[in-house]
Amino acid sequence: MGDVVPFKKKTHAEKHKGNTLCREGHHAWKIDKEGQFDVKSGRLVTIYICKRCAAIKNTLS
Ligand SMILES: [Zn+2]
């Protein structure tokens, strides 16, 4: 429930013109927001975004 990480929806075409590494799960993470307070977990989290495909993860996941 609380730990679902949202991913940007992309069309089929957008996904496939993207990077092969991303499709294999090797994303190019960069810090999007550092030290965000996550209300659900009561902790500070850092949010990462992939600079190639815009997938998102955070330090809780
Ligand atoms: Zn990616």
C-alpha cells in the first residue's frame, strides 16, 4: 500500500526509443529531491529520478 513507487506512464513507442539499459533495469539515477519528509513513514527520504526514462525511486524502496 504505502510503499508503491509511482512510475511515469509512457507510451509503448516512448518506452522503446529509450535506453536499453533502462529496459533491463539499469537506470541512470540522479537525485531529484533530497531529504524530503515522508509523512507515511515518518522519515526523511531521498527521491531519485532516472535521467533517461524518468522512472522514480526513493530511499524507502
Ligand atoms: Zn531509466
